[in-house]
Amino acid sequence: MNQNTVIEKLGRRLRLGVIGGGSGSFIGAMHRQAATLDGRFDIVAAALSSRPEKAIRDGQQIGLPMDRIYTDAMDLIREEAIRPDGAEVVAIMTPNDSHFEYAMAALDAGMHVICDKPMTNTLSDAQELYKKVSSSGLIFCLTHNYSGYPMVRQARAMVEHGDLGTIRLVQVEYVQGGKADENDPAPSSDLPWRYDPVRGGPSLVMGDIGTHAHHLMRYITFLEVDELSAEIGAIVPGRKTHDYAGALLHLSNGARASFWVTQAAAGVENSLKIRVSGTKGSLEWQQEVPQRLDVKPLHSPAETMTPSGPNLYPLAQNASRIVAGHPEGFHEAFANIYKDASDVIASKIFGTAPDHLSLTFPTAFDGLLGVQFVHDVIESSDANGKWVVCPSVDIL
């Protein structure tokens, strides 16, 4: 891995303000741990909850002084922006409907943004936020953390260097079982915010995990979705929100792809898988065994690659942290996204070029295409699987 370029360039760590993700939040703890794992960020301020008592208690628990604990996210952005020692980066991990408001406010205040996915709930908000990021000159990082795994980055580098030849077929799936219980939650109960289409977005399964699968496919293959035919809905009887989606995809180079995601596969934990086949061979990766990349050349024996093995490209080497025989984990992959963002943000502040190996983290453009993909899947499904042309590079 490269050295701590933040300290080298700035002589200090980046100052980070955290919005959301208080006690009881899995993803909140993950963001904070990822931000601090490499010693590149100091968490200097937080608005961890919209409930004042909880925000104060949680802020104290992570060691913040009272004057840097906020009970309102907009207060954090406003107050930190005018402090000489204020947060210069904001990390957002709140319910989906507030991502747009907080990200826009942070950019208006001159702060760089690290945001949990999906970027926004609506396509119009995603377009506006993308334009704002583009015009601001600030850095926006979207935490599609699966692109931080070393073997995912090796897969990307292999495609980029032509090791698979021309990509012809892609299969990507993200299968979970956490919402398979037909009584959890009961349709008549008070539903969590993720089940509310206003707060959680128009599709639970697509916002939660579909955007991850879509980004992983794009990240590894460098291909965009040109058109799709999709079905989306609920497998669990009586459920009002989507827990399943499947689609056939035509990719930008003419390749064919299949995509399916569900959170209602009983007994399955967190099974994200991708297979990419080209004219020279195929590769396969799965998140539940993330240190393994299976490579199957057309006229040579199959090979299993690992983060500490030979023949890794620099992009994978730069993301590898652990010695031979030890697995690279979820925390480390998440931290790689923060590490990359920190390098680019520090370079922006210092006025130098970032390490080119830091430039593959997901951006507002990836966030926009993710929201567009959700929109197109729903549009196709509503029309009984009609093929829908998907805007991509020229989306605006």
C-alpha cells in the first residue's frame, strides 16, 4: 500500500464530521472504523442522531467534546464550516431521503462529501447533486465498499489490461435472506424507515443491494448498461415493498448480462457474486470468500489468485493489507474507499496530483448511474418487462 499521503502533504489528518450512524447502526460504526483505520481522518464533530438525547450520548461515547456534538445535521454543517479547526469533510450515513439535503448543504459550505449509497432517492435529485459536485470542484465519494476488496481490484485491472479479451458475458447476483421471514416485519406493524418509499426510496431491494451489484459490474468491466428488461416485486406475500429484482441487460460493447437481487432467500447470508467472461477466459469472485479470485483462461489451467499471491497488478497490491494466508475483510475493503478518498481530498487541498491508484473510488457519477438504473428497472417492470433504453455517459 502507498504511504499516508495525507500526513505527508498536509502535516495532519483530515478533519471529518459524521452525520448519522449512531448506536445501533451497523453501517455507522463501519464508516467510523473505516475512516480511522489508516490514521488519515480525525473525527472532530458528529450529529449521530436526530434525537437530541441520543445524539449527545452517542457523541460522548465516541469521545467528542460537547461543543462538537450536534443534535441537528444542518447545525453541524453550518457551525463547522466557520470554525478555523472545523470539519473539512462530511460523512453522511442517514436514511436515504436526507442524503440529498445534507450533501447539497455540505457542498454549499465548501466541504468534501463521503456518502452512503444510494446517493439519492429520486432521479431528479441525483441529477441536481451530480451537477452540483461537478461545478463545485469538491470531492464526492460514494461508499460502494465492495469495490475496495483487493481481488475485485485485481479483476478490474485484468479486464483493463485485456487479460480476458473482449467481454461477452456477465452474471451478477446479490442474494440475502434477512427479509425472508413472512412475519418480519408484519405488514400491519410499524415499519422501519427502509420500508417507507418516501424515506427508503422507491425500491427497498434495489436501493439496499441492487445498486451495489450494478456498481460492481460496472467497476470490474468498464461497461455501461445500454438497455434492460426487468421484473421487480415482492416474493413475501403481503409485503408492500420490493424484495426481489431480476433483469436481462445489453451492455455498451454488445455483451449480454444477467442481474438478480433478493433479500428474501431463506437461509442465505450475504452472497454477492460476479462472473465475467471474455474471449480469452473468465473470472469469478464472491464476497463471502473475498480473498479468492478464480481465473479460467481459455487454453490454460484454471488459477486461484489471492491478495498475497504472485502476478497481482498494482491496483490490487495497493489495496492489500495482510500477509499471506490471512483473509482481507469487510472492514479493510471499506477502509480502502476512505483511504482513496483521503488521498484525493488531501491532494485537492495541497494542490498536487493524487496517486493514480487512488482514483477508482465511486463518485457522484457512479451514484447518478445507480439511481438511473433503479429508475430504469422499475420503468421496465411496470411495462411488463419492456426493453428500456438506459442513458449512461450522456445522461445529462
